[in-house]
Amino acid sequence: MIGALVLAACARVVQPPMDGGGPSVPQLPPRPHDIRVDDLDLCSVLDDADRALLGVFEGVYSSADAVIGDRCRWTHSPAEPIESFAVVRETRYGAVAALAAPRGATVEVIAGFATVFTQGIHDDPNRGCIALIDVTDRKALTVAYSYRGSSVPMTREIACGKARTAAELVMGTILAQG
């Protein structure tokens, strides 16, 4: 219940601005500055303390394929809770594209950067959450959380809370690295 209240208090649905004429174009709040992600070592964005807080092991890097960009995934398994976090370099559309997600989207600000929270189109909405951090034009860092276990009661609010925590840790590391 508290998680739902926090999510409701912090999140807002972005309404596209109306310019009085043609179709509206969704906009995100301005970012304080751009963050270059092209050369970012994705597996370095969670340090030992961050991984301990999230309860996951060392990250595993995967290069881009036709669907997903470069990524690093941290997991906790085979014991419960069976969950994972991933950071993906999204270089095609950026965070603004997620505003049109079929399952809805909310926008929050993390470390000064607009972050779009949504669900993957093929994911159970109560077992995962995706946070797309708007770091520069047409590029985003995606922080994803996924629960694959069976012993923890999971809701969208809890899953997005876990994605939010990971996104805050990732942005803290990136901004500290300069």
C-alpha cells in the first residue's frame, strides 16, 4: 500500500502539449545536460555496494542484436527471489518513444533526468518494470527489473519501485564518474 502511494505521489502521466493546430507531439521535461552513453561500460554502473543493496551478483555483458542494444544483466538465482536487473543502451528512439507504450507510461525525474516507466509488451505487468532514462536526444539508458520466482508477492508498484531504485543507483554512479 505504501509503495502504491509513493508511486502515485511521484509519478505523473505526461500529457502531450497542445499547439492548437495539428497533432500533438509528446515532450519530456528538459534534461540538465546530455550524458554520452556510446562508450559507457554498462557493467560498471553498479558497484559492489549497489549490487549488495539490490541483492544481485556480478554483471554479465551482452552485445547488441537486432532487437536489443548492448546490455549488462545482474541476477539473483537460483534461490528466491529469482530476479534480475538489466541496463540497456537504447540508441534508436530514446525515452520519448515509450510515452506511447500500449500499457501506459508515467514520467518521473531521477537525478534531474526525465525517466519513463512502463512495461515490456510481452512481460507480465506485475512481474517487471522498465525505466527509460532520457540522457540525450534519441538515446536512453533503460533500466529493467524482472521477477521470475514464485514465493514473493509481486505487483507493478513493487516491480517499478525496484526498477526506480536501480535507476537511481545507476544515475548516481554515472554522474559521480563525471
